[in-house]
Amino acid sequence: MPRPQKSRLVNEPPVFTEFKPAGIGSRFIDTIILSIDEYEALRLADFEGMSHEQAAEEMQISRPTFTRLLDSAHAKVAQMLVQGKRLVIQGGNVDFRYSIVKCANCGQMFRIPFGQTLDACPNCGSTNLIYLGQPHGGRHGMHHRRGKGRGRRF
Ligand SMILES: [Zn+2]
């Protein structure tokens, strides 16, 4: 039996969660799932340029665990590029520091502490907001239509 995994701290949900090779019908393509913790390992090491020590600390995991995540992420991205697979980023045992809220009206995105909500888009005042990284556009939906305020500014 697999032992229960400690959750990994991820700064914020990925904004782009699906990639696929151009010019091929979707039904001919295999899908690779990159978990959100693997994505975060890739982001911290290869995009931000952090050392494995720093990045492991950032995600609150051990260095060997971080290295395993990064190795797995590298292997999946390499397969995607070489074999022309579709890559979907989802799942993993993760906690977020921040939520990304996208306004469905004007397209602006905002970063807010995880668990908090916006009353309205600070840019255009729309209450049609999407919380990335949460199923069904966010479980804070009940708060969206409360009042007609302009929302907090950041
Ligand atoms: Zn807006």
C-alpha cells in the first residue's frame, strides 16, 4: 500500500494547463499527465533557476523528494516533445499559497491569498470571476454575486 503523501506547497495554480502538438487530430495523440507538484518543481528549478535545496525548501519537501519530482517532470516533458504527446497539468497532492482569479469579462488575472475571494474584478467590476486550479471554476461561487462593490484593489 502506498503511504500517504505529505502535501507539497505550490505557489499558485498553473495558468496554462494543456499543450498539444500542432497539426494532428486529438484522437491520435496520447496524453501525459504532469502533476501540479511536478510542474512546480520544473518552474522553480528550470524557470526560476533555483537550486534544488532552495526549491525543496520552497515546496516544503525533502531534497531527494524534490529531485525525484524534477526528474519525473523532465522525463514527461521530453516524451511530450520527442513523441508529440499532449500534456495536461493537473492533480498531485498540493496546497497553494495563492489563487489566481481570472475575470471572464476583461481577461485580467489577479493573485490573491489562497482561500480568499474577490467580490468583483478590480479592473472592470465584473462579478464573472474564475478561480484557476479549482474544479468547476472555484467553490467560492456563492460569494460572487454579493453586493455591487468595485472589489478590493491590489
Ligand atoms: Zn474584469
